[in-house]
Amino acid sequence: MPLVRAMTGGFTPPWPSKTPGIFVLLLGVLIVVALAELAIGPVNLSLQEIIAGISLSADSQGSIIVSYIRAPRLALGLVVGTALALSGCALQGVLRNPLADPGLIGVSTGASVGALSAIVFKDVMLGMLPPESHVYVLPIAAFAGAGVVTGFVFSVSRRGGATSIATLILAGVAVNAIALAMIGSLIYISDDQQLRDMTFWMMGSLGAANWTLVTVSFAIVAVAAFFLFRMGRELDLFQLGERAAYHSGLDTERTKRKVAVLCALAVGGVTAAAGPIGFIGLMAPHMARLIVGPRHALVLPAAALMGTILLLMADLGVRNAVPPAEPPIGLATSMIGGPFFLWLLLTRMKRDGLNA
Amino acid sequence: MYPLRRLSVFMVCLVVGAAAAHADTRPLRVVSAGGDLTEIVYALGAGDRLVGVDSTSRHPGETQKKAQIGYVRRVSAEGVLSLKPDLVLGANDLGPPPAVEQLRATGVRVAIAPEGDSPDGVLDKILFVGRHLGLDDEARRLAGEIREEMTRAIETAAKSSRGRKVIFVLSVGDSGVLVGGENTAADAIIRLAGGENAARGFEGYKPMSRESILQAQPEVVLMMKNRQGGHRSTDRILDRPEFSMTPAVASGSLVTMDGLLLLGFGPRTPKAVAELSSAINR
């Protein structure tokens, strides 16, 4: 691309010349999907109504649908997709494990324990709180659960100032098992209605989006994303192995801690708002690596774009599949995610254990 | 029968048409989320005003032709709005709360029914539906009829009661059976029909251990007919040791009833009481 070379003053950038084009393409796809999310839904809306809804001069029912239902949903989709993809990317980088996803360190199960407790103990807890706050009890409980469980996993695997990656993964597995047992007990003591609520919450949905929820989760994810985006070089060094990274002058302990805190923050924030949505965190980084190569400075933004595109496409799918009913989004992401995961596994097997 | 029904439909249309002409606020595009509420809407002769129902609305058969909005606790706001309703009748557990909030924000009237797994609850729900459909008189008349039928059914059931211990089995899984404990619709209908709930000491629908089932010594096993009308799960019950050794199976007292009829607490509850009573007090 001569234009890029001209802009960078004759300097040849350290990425393939088609990379800027790929980003423009991804951004273009994202914009198209985002517009589709606003324009296409079970209710047929005219262009005027959609524009009125976006410009916040909502007067007719149609434009209210855009500004109260579709726009917050789109915004939440952007936030959730970005958070899951970036966290997955950073965790896969730091753990040097292509199969790592945010669930591995207990964020999702922790959030689930919090949210499901809120569903089961709703009647006990809500009595003590003012009615306006009831809608936020579940997200707050989920966020707290994510923080507590992730914090526990990291403190367990930290000994003498060093965090062992192997211990971290095993501690994650163990703590996930404990959390699942807690979920089991919650399921046992719940009544049949709470059971249905819990099952549906576990499959995730963007349907609860309103502007308050979007603002809070955006604020949380924006902080985490800001720092995650700047971790490209650190994550690249980690690919050499932890010791080599350390000898290249990287404070590896600090990097690990940073990734843990930022992922817990980002994934906890979005899981609280939309429930545990599977596979985006696993899928998006791999797709990004396939198209922009292994450099994390490029993989991170590409993964964020891929993640939001995938999530919005899944949401479009569930909203328009069987109207007026709406299946949970977790079904759609896992339906794309499951086959992708298998494909990944099979091609890796063919490549005989070489690093991705 | 048919011409008569057609005539009554015609009359309803006339009345509705006249009301619309007078720019009444009487809702004409109604979404009903709740099997009992849908039944009441039909019983009030306003079935043709329904534009959508939830997945628990299975009676009468015409509901199958209405748009399906999914499970009552997991409706999608935009999905419901796509039916352009002017009234959403919701069961007490209509949800999730954000969806209800979104519906209200777009200016749709959402009316939440009173809770009611009891004879009085049925009457409350009838009056509630009537009030929101603008059919107060019809609702009062229907509630009066149902009240009479109910009293008669409960009296008959009490007279013929033999104090049988009934266990309601919601589902049979490989790991165990889910039975209806205290404070469930199943518990309520069993007692109205002059039976005794054998599953005591816990609330809600819970798995019950083999030993406690044996200890409870149920004399009747009550189950829901599955939708295809088959009896596969009742066969599976007979094979299970905890049931095969109970008086219920020994005497062949296995009762299956339509789930919505049995547990819906709608206008057909007097019928459910009568049916169940004659089945368990045989």
C-alpha cells in the first residue's frame, strides 16, 4: 500500500501491507452489522422512525423501540463483544494456552454463583432494599461473585511473590468445580420458577439492556479495554516463554496480575449485564490471529472487532429467528462456537502440536 | 350447536364493533401470557381479540393458531411489540422484569394478574381479565357460574373423600422423580379433590428420595398426560422399585390428567376437581 508508506514517511510498517485493508474491512462489516441491529427486528420500522429513534427525538412507538430497546441492545453488544474478545486474547497470551477463555480463571462461574444466589434469595434480600434498586441487585451480585472467585484463584496460585501458570490453571479448574457445586446447591433449593429463571440466565441475553446498564458496563469495560489494548508488546514477549520474557526485561509477575485484574473487571462487568455468553472469548482471538498474524498489537483490536461482529450477528439471529419469541443468545454463540472449537482442535491435531 | 356458536361470535363482533365505533378504550389486540388467563379470555368470548399467546396457553385448541411469544418468564419485548398489542395480560410471573419495563416504556398497557392457585384466585383472575377487556358484566356472570360450579365440585369431592394419600409426580428422570410438595398448585388441587398430599415436609417441586416415597405410602400416583397423549412416563414409574412397592401401584391407582386442566387454576378448575375426585376416590 503506497499510501500507507507515504503517510509513514517511507517507513515500512512491521506488518503485511494488506493489514490496514483488513481492519477497514472488519470495521465496515461491524458498521453494517450494527446498522442491521438497529434496523432489523421483529417490528418492522420505517427509515424515519429509525432515524428519529437514533436522534433521540423519540415520539412514536416505532422510534421508542429504537431508542429504548434496539440502541441500548446494540451498545451492550459492542461492550460485551469487546470485553469478552479482549479478555480471551489477553488470557490466551499470558497463559500461552490457545484453549484458554475467560471462564478458565473462574470469572464466569463466579458471576454465575452471584447472579443465581440473587435469583434464589431474591425474596429474602429484596425486602430490605428500596424497590427502585431491585433491578440492579442481580448485576451487582454477579459482579461481586466474579471478583471474589477470580481473586481467590489468583491468591491461591500465588506463592512467595510468584504466580505459577500451571497452578493457576489447576486452581481455576478446582475453583470452577467448587462454584459448580454451589450452583448445584442453589438449583436444589430453588423452586421451579427460580429454576427456569436460572436456566435462562445461564444462557445469556442482551435483552435486559437499558441505558443505565449500558453506561455502567461501558465505564467498567472502557477502563479495562484501555489497559488491555496497550499490552500488545508484553503479550508478545510472553510467547517466548515466561523465563525468556523475564530476561527480556519484562516484569512478568506484574503482567500476569494486570491481565487477571483487567479480565475479572471486564468479564465480570459484562457477565453481570448479559449473563455468561460462551465462546466469544475463545473464538474471536483465534479468528483475529488467522487474519492479522500473531502480533498482539494487531490481534487485540482485530479480536475486539471480530468479537463484537460475532456477538451482534448472534443477537440478530436470535431476535429474528422465531419472532415474537426469542431464544437465548448463548444458544447462537455456542452453535457457531462449538463447530469452530472442533475445527480448531482438528487442525491443531493435524499440525501435530505446533504452536498456533 | 354450531349455528348458535356462530351467532354468539357474530353478536360479540357486533358489540365489539359498536364499542370501537364509539372510540372506546376497549383493547382489541390482546397478548395473553399465561395459560389460565388465555382460557379466561376465551371463556369470556373474546378469543378473537387475542393476537398472541405464550407457550403455556394450550387450551382451547384455537390457541395453536395464535402467534407464539415463548415462555411467560422469558418474553422478548420487541417480539411482543411486533404483534402491535394494545393490551398485554400477564400472569403474575411475567418476565423478565427488564422486558416488562421496556413494554411499558413504549406505551403498551401491561396488566399483571393477581396470584391465584386457589378457588378464590380463579374468581379474582376472571374479574381481572374482564376489567381489562372491558367485559365487566360478562366477567361477573362467569365468575358467579364458576363459583357455583366450584362450590358444588368441592362439596361433592368432600362427601366422596376417602382421605387417600396422593403423590403428584411432575417428571421422571433417570436420577429421580420430581414430586409436588407443599405450597404447589398440585398440593392445592389434590386437597380440593378430597385427597391428601403424600409428599409433605418440603415446598415446591423437588426430587424425593426412594425411601421417603416408600415411607409416604402413596395410595394414588397422579401425573400429567404428556402432550402426545402417550403414557411412556407412567410405564417408567411402574418399573421403579420405590413405586412398585407402594399401595398406589399395587392397586393400580395411576391417574393421568391434562397438565393445564389440573394445575392451571383457570375456568376449568371445577371440572378438574370433579375429575380428580372421581379418579382418586374410586
